[in-house]
Amino acid sequence: MKRPAVTIITPTFNRAHTLPRVFESLQQQTLKDFEWLVIDDGSTDNTEMLIKEYQKIADFPVRYYHQENQHKFLTFFRGIDLANGEYLCPLDSDDAIPHHALETLVSTWRSIPAGMNIVFVSTHCQDQFGNLVGDRFPEDPLICTIFDMRYKYNVKGDKWGMGKTEIYKKMKLDLDHLSGRGFIPEGIFQFQFDRLGFHYCINKVCRTYFRDPEDEQSLANQFYDPKNAFGLAENYKAFLNTYDSKLWSNPKPLIRNLGGYLKFSALDKRPLKKIVTEVESLPFKIASLVFYPIAKMLV
């Protein structure tokens, strides 16, 4: 069986009401050499029935897997293991992509000279009204790390794009450690891109997401909820361990993330020894020893 150029992974949980717009946008793609991999994270609605109907009418392969609920993060990583494509795109179950998106991303990948150590092609998002989300890149292409995109070039807002499947499969995560611990932020693996290479950023819009003010407010309120303390502490720890060399050149984001790590470690009731040993940099070990008692009192 011929390998598809692209695997699109969609983790989903009770989103039968939004999956049709994902499917319709995939049907309209000018590039057809892709597969859609739907990982159903324990849905109780009619998601399975809907996807089986799509398998009958789609002009691209649709693969469906059902599992017990494990949350989006672990669901996505199961998709990486199952992906057949040369390239990989994560696509949420309530998103859509413009008709040119996959063609734009694949043609960009294939135009990049060998030896540039690119791990991801990054593009812009828009809302359902066509408004650009976040900032444009100051150059096209802009070749940079995620860290420099945010803190050197001050480019904010959601970005979306395509990586190589082999790069995703190089990412090292202890999924057993993370399993069953609730919400896990995506930064835990996204920061690893900067250990492996650079983003190739272009000023094209390749993703549409649909703003729901009530839902956005709900997500914003829940993100930093104490019930998510484990995942948030892991996310801050991953940031510190990925970017510890930036402490002296760009201290502010590192100090902010250290504060987050200590706060949510305290909420997660982690022992001080564990907090100290799991950060790799000596300055952060010392700072954790000094400031953790304060963080513990404040929570």
C-alpha cells in the first residue's frame, strides 16, 4: 500500500456536532494524498457512526480508533504511533483548514533545501470570520526556534502547521508517568522541537478555528485550575529543562516558568526532593530549594 504524503490526526471526545466541518474542509483539499486518522477518546455520542459514514464517502483514507478516555495529549501520541504519512498535522475536532492548506504545507516542505535542520513548517490561524489570530512573522520565511519566535521576535498567537512524522517519533516522553493524571499541556512535547531543529515560518493562513466566547472563557478559567496541577507542573518543568541555557540571556521567561513550576508543584503536593532533582540546571535547583517554601505558603 502506497504511503500517504500526510497523516492528519484528530483526537476527539463527544464532538460529533463539530466533526462535519473538519471532514468537509478535508474533502475540499486541493492535495488529496493524505489520510485522516481519528482517535476517539471514549466518546459517548454518535462519533463512531459518523466516522463510519465518512469512510464510505471520503475520497481519502479515513482510519478510526476508539479507546477509553485518556485526555487529548495521550490520545494524540497514540496517533503518532499509528501514523503512516511522511508528514504529520494535528487537527482539532472543531477546526477546519482552507482548501489550499495541505498543498501549501507539503510544497513548502519540499522546497526547503536539505541540511537546514527544519523540524516544522509553521503558518498562521484565522477565526471563522477571517480575522488573523496573533502576529505575522517579521520575515518570510522566518527560520527560528519556538523560543525565539516568542521572546526574540515577539510573535504571539496560535500558529499551526506540519511536521515530519519521523521527527514526532523521535520525541521522548514517559507516557506511563503522564497517563491517568488528567490534563497535560501540549508544551511538554512542543518544546522538544527546539532540541531537534528549527521552525520554518511563512505568512500563510492554513487553519481556521471557530471562536466560541463562552467556551474560550471556560477553557481559560479551567486551564490554571488546581485540579490540573500535575500537568501544569510538568509543563513548566519541561520549559525549564529545555531552555535552561537561556537563563542569563533572557531571564524573564525562565523566572516566570520557575515560579509556575514551584506553585503548581506545591499544589500537586510534590516533595521538595522530587522538585529539586527533576530540574536539570544547578541555578534552578538552588532557586527551588530557596523559594519552594514560600510558594508552598502562598498556595
